[in-house]
Amino acid sequence: VWTNTPTKWDNSFLEILYGYEWELTKSPAGAWQYTAKDGAGAGTIPDPFGGPGRSPTMLATDLSLRVDPIYERITRRWLEHPEELADEFAKAWYKLIHRDMGPVARYLGPLVPKQTLLWQDPVPAVSHDLVGEAEIASLKSQILASGLTVSQLVSTAWAAASSFRGSDKRGGANGGRIRLQPQVGWEVNDPDGDLRKVIRTLEEIQESFNSAAPGNIKVSFADLVVLGGCAAIEKAAKAAGHNITVPFTPGRTDASQEQTDVESFAVLEPKADGFRNYLGKGNPLPAEYMLLDKANLLTLSAPEMTVLVGGLRVLGANYKRLPLGVFTEASESLTNDFFVNLLDMGITWEPSPADDGTYQGKDGSGKVKWTGSRVDLVFGSNSELRALVEVYGADDAQPKFVQ
């Protein structure tokens, strides 16, 4: 009961808020509320149930818009300029009901506003010709000849792509925001490690290619990050004796720092990423539960989650290159060693003496052969996941795993 026109859009809420002085009273239900002093405005507010008119009534939250000095400056401005309130409300309501639709590129139809807002995670439209098969092959060769390792390329591609959230379609590699704040500084991306080196190298390749490419053919940094991961996986598969081609579709574009809302993107920062054996501090759930949460955000199936964990381990994509879960003697080679060695009945697992949530795998002599995390060992202890591990860890499963 704070407006005399409850079914009409107008400025009466602010007019009443500032038009009366208020005193603390008790409602018929015994709750504290504020009514206009000295009976002012009595009977001017329509009763929602058709009874006699009521007195103007406010709650403390309402009065805070007048009493708080920061809110007061805003609401008094709107009191004097109601057209600004209408515009700001429209923008806020638009954001509220569209926020979970993801980036503005996903909006369809003639009613999509032409104005793009920062909270919509905008990326530029493609304004050049895309690379074809010949250019893709050339770029792969340049990337692999740049000195970047399989581990570095795969880690960077995963860092970019795995920021995606299937819940609201935010994040992902498009936009190339792995090179921008806040993503470039996220702890999970090990900003003091190899990330900036990889970014610099790929930017140099991009600049060199774009300056020499014929016509209007260009490649974006975002595409190069993904292509680098593809090239690295192909190289790792070849090292394991398999010739494969990882599908690649160009068309991503690069956002600028000005097109990136740092505070908005900060909420995408992973607090745990079992695919990289990363567990941040203060997580309320065990690492294996956080892995499932991450896999769900990425819309992965159980087999997809399993092969990605096993593949990323042998490719050396762990956080800070930690040896946890790297159950192979042939790192950066795309083998099914993770599954084979996890199933090795000659290995006995026990908690690490460091009492840090990690485990040691010892052979028959008592020598530590492997170290693993809760995420790694859950693939052997959970019956559903172990069934998948047994499929991919079979002697004849290497081709299936690689594919």
C-alpha cells in the first residue's frame, strides 16, 4: 500500500515516499512498518480487497531509498526526472529476463534490440574471410614449430574452452578472453606459469599470418587457441601411433578488454577443476563432487568426462604441471595409460603422509610409483566410473579412446 495507482506505471511511489513524513507503527499482524505521520493521506490508497481506502504505508527497505545518502541522490533524481526512472527500469527488467540466455549472439528474431550492452558478453561479428583447409594446415605447422609443447597448447585450449557454462551459455573460447582480465589472472590458469608465453606466441603467429594472408583472409586469436589444441592432440596421438584429424571449425572472433565486464566474468572463475586436478581453497565439497559439477556445467556425459580426464592427464595438462594422476611414462603421448595403470592390481594405494588429500600408489616393493588425487582414484573406486575405465583401459581400446 505505497501507491494510489497500483495498476498503472507512474511515479507515485517516489511522490508518496517524499511527499510525507513517516512514523513507526505496528501492522494488524504485529509487524513493524511505517505510516504517514498524523494520519496524512488517510483513505487515499486503494484497498486490494475492495474495502475502505488505506493510509500510505512503507517498510524500512522503502524508506532506505530516501534516508540513505547514496540511494537518496538516485531516487531524488528520478523523482524530478521520471522518464529516467522508466528508462532505467526497462533496462534492468530486460537484463533480468534475458541474463540466462547467454551472449547476445544467441538472441534471435526481429525484436532483438540493436543496442548491445556489456553484460551480454558481446563479441565482434566476423568481418573477414575465414581460413580454409590450406590455411589451417599451414597454421598447425607454424604452431607446432613455434616451440610450444603439447602440454602448453592443450592446457591453454582447455583453459579457454572449459570456462563455458551450459547453464547460461556464458564463457568458452569464443571472444579470446583467455588473454584478457580477469581470465588471464585466474589461479586455475596458473598465470605465473606458461599461459602468458603461449598467448604471446599465438599472438605473434596471428599477426604474422594476418599480415601475409591473401585477400581478406584472417584468423582470430580465439580460433588459434582452439587450433593449437587440435594440433597438439593430433601430435600426441601420432606419438602413440595413431593418425587422426581433430575437427576444427573457424569463425570465432576476439573481444576487447573494453567489451569484457571484469566483475561479471569473475563469477565464472572455477573454484575447482578436476580435469586439471585443481582444487581451490575453501571448497565445501570433496574434489570428486566438484568434478561432477564441472562436467555438468560443460554438459558432458559420463564417458566424455572419463576420456577427457584420462587424456588430459597423459597430455600433461594438470594445474602447474603437477604429477598427480599422470599415470604414464610417456607424457604428451595420447595413450590410455591412465586407465591401464589405474587398474593395475599390483599397485596399492594409501593416503599420502603429507595429509594433503593426495594418495600414493606403491608397487610390490613398497616404492612409490604414482601419486593421485581423489578425482583420479574415484575412477577406480566408483562402480559406474570403473566400468568405463575398464572399457578404455582394455588392450584393444587405444583406438576407441583416441577417437
